[in-house]
Amino acid sequence: MDLWVIMLLVLAVMVGLGGWAAVVAIQRHILTGRQDRWRALESRFNQVTLDADRYERSPDDALAAPGWLDRSSPVVRGFSGTLKRAQKDRAELERSVSRAPGRAGREIGGGSRDPASGLDPTEQDLQEFELLVERLEDAYRDTDRAVRSVGWTRPGTMQVPHPQFLLDPRWGRSAVLPRLGSLEQASAARSVKEFLDAAYPLRRETALKALRERSGGAGHSHRAQKALDQLIQTRRYTADHHGFLWPGSTAVEHWGVYRTFGREADVSIQDIPPVEVANALWALLPADRGMPDEELLELAQQHLALTAGFTSGLTQSLNDGIARGLKSLPEGVQRTINGAVPHGVFLPTSAPKIRQLLSEGLHEGLVTGRLQRQPDGLVRRLRSGWPSTYRR
């Protein structure tokens, strides 16, 4: 065999070995990167557990938030249940992740192991773990704020409509949208999530419009939209069948919060979800008796501050003036015009929108089990209370 042929074969083998080694190195680098991300999520999950436990270990922390030690608190019990479910879900997720080739998790000293080093998580696995961690962080944040807002308590002294009043400070307050944090490259995703956490439920189009109005600087609006789309894509925010966005950690069927929508509110009528109106109807109904539809909806309109406003009153005056002017026309012309414009609504008002919104809220309350209609036609509460938390 000629020398040049031998050299060519040797070169081919060396190139092949080099290519194989490069592929292995790249795969190892990718695996290490995913393991590092898994390890970071483990650290965040463990931190929540440590934060919740430190009140029993640290007298100073216990004095700062004594409610954590009072297991009679419904919000603390609710978080304990959330934490147990999260720990179970984490164990199941870890069992479902593929094992890293030839690895079983290395020892890191003191008899402890590093489970992440023995795993080969996919992008889907990492997204599932991140969603689980964020749900737990959301639940802990809500609970810690609720406990600190109460201070020194004893069983039975938590005089609020239901425990969720403490979890969500917007309960019964005006629907005002928050400020938006920094939209620099490194902080855009966190800022958009914090905005939505304080503003939900919102339609995607409304959320995007609000983000654009609050963003400034080159490329910031695009970053905000990209971050919003990413939150939805990773299921950290999901849309209900009405098109409203909710945190992935929120169980809408257990959410009992509502806001008001007066002049100072930033949320318009078309951006009020029916379930929020249903929650308000539940809160307004007496616990021991029912109310007719008209009375209940009128009370809800006043309580939620759903007013047609000055312009609507002016529009109604114009409609009344046009109707009076028609009386001077021949009867045939009057019949033709009245047939084309029923109820004398020549200029549209917001009153029908308000009525439709309230009716949709009543329907939502009936189909979701918040309310029920009695044989006598009155609407009553169906559920007698609410869970201590609306987090999954």
C-alpha cells in the first residue's frame, strides 16, 4: 500500500476521533449546563423550605412573625399543605428524569449527595421544575405577607371576610395597575412577571398594552412582549376560557378575590372577568338568605363602583331629547324610526355593557358553584366558605 494512502487513512481516523471527542465534549457541556440549572432550582426550592422552618429555629424571626408558629392560622395551614404537595411533585418529577450516563449522583461531603449530578434533565423537565418552584415561591410570598400583616394573633381573632383577604391585598380595593420595573435584558422577564403578579387577571391584549405604555427606551417594548409570551409558553401564566391570564400557581376555582372599578381604577369594564364579579356577588349575599336577581345586581353595581359616568348621562339626555323631538313627526315616520332604533337608544351608552357584565358574573357564579338559584327564584350562596389559599 502506498505511503500516501496510509497517511490518508491515519488522518481520517484522527479526524474521526477528534470529531467524536468534540461531540462528546459538547454533549457533556450541554449536560453540565442543564444539571447546573436543575441544581439552581433545587436551591430555590430548598430555600423556601428553610425560610418557612426558620421561624421555629430562630427566636428573633419568631418574634418578627409570630403567626408562623400559630398552626391555628388557616393561611399557615394552607401553606403547609401546598409545601407537602410540592415536595411530593418534586420527588415524582425527579424520579421521571432520565439518569445521566454512568452517573448516580456524586458525594459532596458530610454524607450528603448531589442528586443533580446523576440526572440528565431535558428542557421540558427543567420547565416543569421551574413552574413547580415558582408556584411554591408564590404561595410562600403570599403566606408570609399575610402572617406579617396580622401580627400577634390568637385563634379566632382573624376578623376578615375569609383568609384570602390576607393573601391578596387587592381584596375589595380599587383595580389599579402597578408600575413596571426595569426592562433591561437581564431583568425584563422578572419585571414582567412581577407586574402580572400584581395585576392579574387581565386579557393578554390588555396586559400587552399596559406593558407597552409603561416601557421606555429602545427595545423595551419588544422585550416586554417577548417576556409575556415566554411566561405563557412556559405555562407560568395560563388563559382561561374567557381569555383572561392567571398565574400558573392560582387555582381559579378557589380564588375568592374581587376588586372595585371606580374612577381611580385602571381596569375598564371589558377587562373585568366574570369570576371576579361572581366573587363579589358571593361576598354581598347574606349567609342566611337569598336575594332576587335585580336587587343583587343593583347592589353589586354600586359596590363594584360600576358607573356609566358623566358622558353616559349626557348621552342618555341626548337620547331623551331625540325621543321627545320624534313626537312632532308624523306617526308613520315615528313607527319607522322606532322600529329601526329600539328602546330609543339613538346613541350608545355603557349601561348595557355594565348590565351584561353583571349578568355574566351571575351566570359564572351559578355554573362554578359559588352561587345557587333556589326554587323560589332567589339567589343564595352555595359554598359556605373559601379555602385558606387559592394556590395549587
